[in-house]
Amino acid sequence: MKQTFKKQSNCIYHCTYHLILCTKYRRKIFNDGVFAYMEATLKALPAHYPEVEIVEINHDEDHIHLLLWIPPKMAIGKVVNILKSNTARHLKKKFSFLKEVYWGTDGIWSDSYFVSTVGVNEDIIRRYIEHQGREDAGQHQLKLV
């Protein structure tokens, strides 16, 4: 992935996350059709939340993987809640079999999730900090990417 940065009025950031959402009870609900609809639902999300950018999406039968940009002012838990509630509502509305699979509950997602940061390489940051001040003196040119 090319190293890029996002800009807001008060900060420049690189906050990329790998997120895994599992279905409730690990039910195998994702086939190509269900996933295609869910992918379209997720890609429409930035119309309502323009600061959240979904870079990559893929799935297995009982979970999805997302690569996303989230600004530092948004908590990852809040974004997960937005993703889960929106996709669950749309999927249950479109696919009636999900109402039967998950009767008595509004959700289709497990309460838990996995998240990890995908940031700038640690070695690059170490070198950048180590070489601070040299660039101004013209002694050493170090690029982040």
C-alpha cells in the first residue's frame, strides 16, 4: 500500500485499520450475492460519514475483513458500531432469510471484533526520529516513503 497522509484543519494523519467483523454465532451467511450487497452498502457509507474511507473489503462465509482510514478524532469503537448497525439493518431488510437465522435480535454481528493498526513502518519512524535536524542542515535526506 502506498504511504499517503490525510489532512484536516488541525492535523495530518495516517490512521489505517484492519478490522474483522464476525457474524453472530459464526453463522455462514455470506455468499457472493449477500457479500456484493453488503459491499455496496459499505461503499455508500462515506456519503453519510465522509471522513471514513473504506479502502479494501473481503469476506469468508462467516466474517468480513476491512481496511479503512479513520480520522484520529473518531473512536474505532464508534466506527465499528456505525458499520455493524448500518450493514445489519440493510442486510436484514434485503435478505429475508436473515430474519429467520437471527430471529429475536436486530443484529447479525458478534458483539466482539478484531482491530489492528496498519501504520507507517516502525523502522521508518525510528530512522526519521534518529535523523531529525540533519535534513535542515543539508547533511541527510530521509523520506518517509
